[in-house]
Amino acid sequence: MRTIKGPGIFLSQFIGGQPPFNTLDGLAGWAAEKGYKALQIPCNHKAIFDVELAAESQTYCDDISGKLAEHGLVISELSTHLEGQLIAVNPAYDEAFDNFAPQAVRGNAAARQAWATDIVTKAAVASARLGLTAHATFSGSLAWPFMYPWPPHNEARFEEAFNELARRWRPILDAFDEQGVNVCYEIHPGEDLHDGVTFERFLQLLDNHPRCNILYDPSHLLLQQMDYLTFIDHYHTRIKAFHVKDAEYRPNGRSGVYGGYQSWINRAGRFRSPGDGQIDFKGIFSKLTQYDYDGWAVLEWECCLKDGDTGAREGREFISRHIIPVSDRAFDDFAAGEFHD
């Protein structure tokens, strides 16, 4: 067994227009001061990290790694959540997701998909140049508008959607395979890969592609009322990335899992800072350690109540407290030897 690496922090929720949150160096200094050891870096802020340049230039990648090393930091993973979303967009969501893409391809679904495919593929090369082995992303959603189907009996529609999803992702996964990097899909409502069943369906269509893997975030499973601990038993061989994000589900008589189109603070299920919700992180860290997970534990801070700076500080402490230092010997080794006078 190996000790889980951490704590890391996902930068997306912290990037802003004011120092120190408007430059990678500033964010690195802020995260290091909090006690983090790694950054998960999104690829949709060119001023923070230029994934296209990173795919072309080893010098740029070395400069980035060197800049982070000055703060005692490394990169855990790059993230293309927004770009991955644009790999597969149901026309019902065209307008909603258009702002994830550059102005030049908005309003043109084919051009937007081609742009997103190019960026995610370049993230494979950039990850390899940076010495990374895992990449965080979303699958996109072609079938999600029919998640709770009415009219019923839409199996042909789902079959078509998943076949197309696999067709779009296979060449990207092949590109990641060439670079020796795992694609880790965050299992997430709103994505076609939102639970174990949908992940299995996708994986089967990809002939069990070795680079098709999972970013495990228990908050999205709890809010679907899934057994997030048994999920690890089922899929631990495919879990290659891990977001530490808490959540709570509080049943009431007015709304449920679907949220009622309400703000997060009023939903029955809502995200919380680590330790403030209902998730059994002791159980999660124990299972991941048991199954020899060798990646990073990365804070993704999303909380409808607590401010981000406090969440980041407490999140570092929370992750550090839950990482299990793996023993190099069994506790009962003392009893295994021969008797000596």
C-alpha cells in the first residue's frame, strides 16, 4: 500500500481579478502559505496557465514547474472540465454552454466541438511534458436532458447518445494513451457519466479503454443518494483522481434530489466545506488506502455557507488529518518469529 498524496487544491473556485488570485505565482504563494503541496490547474484561464503553449514548449512547462517548486508545490493534475463539457453538448444546452468557448466558435456547434477536442488533446501533451499521469475533465452530456425520460421507452435514444459519446472520446483517449496519461471523468450529475451504471456503459463501448478512468468526488454521489463507499469497492481500479468535497442531504416535504430550481442554500442536497457535511471521509480515505490509490487528495471547495479563504485553510487541515501514513510492516509481525530464550 501507498500513502495518498496531499493535500492539493483545485484552483478554479479561487481564480479572480485581484492579487494574489490573478496570477499563477500569486495563487501558488497563497496556497503554499495555507500548507498545500499541489495545485490542480484549470486550462480555461490562459493568463494563469496556457495549455496550448504547454503542448508546444517544454521550456514553458519547465518554467511553470520551476515557479511552483519555488513555493514548494507541484501540479497534481490539469483540468479541462469546461472544455470536456463541450466535447458533447445536446442542442438543448447550446446557448447555456456557448460561453465556455471562445467568441470565434460560439453559435457554431461543430466548430465549438472541434475547438474543445483540440484543447483537450493538447492537454494530453501538456500533461506528459509536465510529468503528470492523470487529467481531470467532464464527459459532456448528450443524453442528460432525458435523464428522467418522459415519454418513456427511449432506449434507442440513449443507445444513440452513448454510441456518439464514445465515438467522440475514443480518439482523445487514444491521444492520452500515447502520452501515458489517464483521463479521469468526474462522475457528476449533468454529465452523461453521472453514476457507475453510465460509466460502465461508456467503458464497454470503448472496449475497456485503459485511459478511461474516474475522478472520484463523493459529494456528487451522496446528492444522488448513492452508496459512495461501495462505489470505491466497485471501481477502485479506475479511480485515478480524487476531489475532497463534502455535501449534505436534508430530506424535506417541498423538494428533493432534483433541487426544485432553487439556489444552493435552499436545496435539500447542497455542497459544504470538508467536515461540515455528512460524508464519511474516514471511510473514504481508509478504502482508497486499502486499494492502493496512489494519486492526490485535492480540495474542491464549494460551499453555500462558508467563505472560500476559510474553506481553503480548513480544507488543508482536514485533508492532512485524514491521510493515513501507511505502515511498512504488519502490526502483528512481532508474533510471527520463533521463540527465543
